[in-house]
Amino acid sequence: MLMVTTDEVPGYVVLKSLGLALACVPYMGDKYESGIKDLNGVTNRNIAGLLEDQWIGVLRRLKACGEEMGADAIVDIRLESREITSTWRELQAYGTAVKLSPNRTRPA
């Protein structure tokens, strides 16, 4: 499954749009915590690693959503984060699930 932030996939032609693919992952976390640095200005690696793992998790869910839809790719992917409450946050990833065909034309 190809996943890109662009609206086209180089070397392929979009045959059909299958609709919106969406993934959301809620997590507990302070809105200030993910950016906290220690007194020496070094980012807390534990917090940064946990947040990175959560982004990977939301992208895996997005991929699974696209696969369930029968897509070859998800294009125009967008990533967002929002505060639900003072202690809960949500990561969102969404894009357009599409069917692709290899572009067999050769450049002039």
C-alpha cells in the first residue's frame, strides 16, 4: 500500500477514488508535555519516542483502513492533532483511498 502526501503517485495514474480513509488514535497526554525540554535544552527522549510511536500507530490504522476499502494507495494524506480534554489528545490521519494503474507512457 502506497501512502503519500501528494495528490499524485509518480509512475501511476489514478483510476478511481474510493473515498475518505480515516484513522484516529486518542491518547492521554499533556499538551505541553510532548515539547518539554530539560534545563539543558534537550528534548525528553522518552516522551518524544512515545509520541513518535503513536504517530506510527495512526499511520498503521490508516493503511489498514485503505486495505479494507480495496485501495492500492492513499493520496493527499494529512496529519493532525487536537486536544479533546485537558488530559486527552487525538492524532488523526486521513487521505483519499484510490485505485492505481502503472503509467506506461514514456516521456518524450
